[in-house]
Amino acid sequence: MITTIMFDLDGTLVHYDYDVFINAFLDSVARKAAPLLEPKRFVQKLLEATEAMITSLDDRTNMEVFWEHFPDGLGIPLGELVPVLEQFYLEDFPKIQHMLEVRPIPEARFLVERLIDKGYEVIIATNPVFPAIAIEERMRWGGIDELRYHLVTTYETSCYCKPNVEYYAEILQNIGRSPHECIMIGNNTCEDLVARDLGIQTYLLEDCLLDMGPFRREPHYRGSFADLVRFFESETFRTIADYSL
């Protein structure tokens, strides 16, 4: 029976153009670090370190993998690099919202709150390539912050990234749940639906659909966010859950 509901974040609980977000992020952080490093070189190293996190399959946290690869060959002490990024996330990252057309989903907070109040374990299963402070900020953009989440995956605490199936296996291990007790909800047929390989139920949100990649899978269920709200009230969900809304 379903006890645990995993939600992707970007394109699922908050909508904006993710490519615009990434470009704005890279431009902003490179400008912040410009006194230390030429911007193009900084972005190149940042992307290389991110790719290292995504492909890593050992038991180090994503943060440990990132900081092993990022400063390599730069000749800049960690004592200078770390404070710059920390200050960026505190002061500059929140301003990125104003460069985007962020579209909060009014029903998202209401739905998540109802699920939590019903006793479901709700997890923000966002790709943990960012530190907690950046993920929490994006949750604020969507108006879904400061709720009683069972888990939010971040680069400080996660050892794997999407679309690796190990990412979902790690969540199951951390919360002590079996695949058949969980459902994963997301908009990416590659990163989110690979959870199906473990036996996790999947729901594909089509409002901001991303349909691509070698890990592409078919969902158990699919529809708009409005359809998702109705799904949790439906007889279909009652048959796979202990209780429903």
C-alpha cells in the first residue's frame, strides 16, 4: 500500500523555463566569482564538477564529489572558493527568481498539505545537484516551503543523482520503505520515471513535460496537475493506498 509520495520540484510543483534558470544561474555565479577566476573557466569547471556528481556511483555524498572535482587544477585555495559560493547562495541566488517567469501552482501547496495531514510521507525528490539553501529557495518560489516534509534530497546528504536508479534506491533505504509503498510524481520521462525500474509507481505530469533521454520510461499514470488532484481522490488511488484524500 502507498505510504510515501515523492514529488519532483522543477516543472512539477513550481513552473519556470529550466533552461532560462540554468543560464541565469551560471551567469550570476560566474560574475560573483569573477574576482577569483575568469567566468568562462569558472562555468566550465562548475559544469564538469556537476557532471561528476551525476555520474558518480560510489558512497560519497554529491557535495564531496563536487568539491573533489571543482577546484582541481584551478590553483585557488578552498578557503577562497567556498566563501564566495556560500555568499552567492545567500545573497545572489534568490535574485534569480526575478529573471524568470516563475509560475507557482496554487493547488500545489494545498495538495501537499492535505497529503501530509492525511499521514503520508511526502518527499521532495529533486535532483540533488544543488545545496539545501538553493533547493529551499526554489521551494519558496513555488510557495511550498516550510511544510513537514519527510525528506528533501540535497547535495549535502545524497550520494546519487537522477537519472541513476541508485538515487531512488538510496531514498528507499533512508526512509525504510519498499518500492511498492511509494509513488513518484514528476514531469521528466527520463529522470523521474526511471523510478519504475525498482517497482515504484509513477505519475507523469504533462503541464511542463520533458520527454527525452536514454532512460526514458512509460508511466503508470499520467495527466495534468488538475488530473493529479483528482487522481488522489479517485477509486484508482484507493486501490493502491491505505487511505485517500
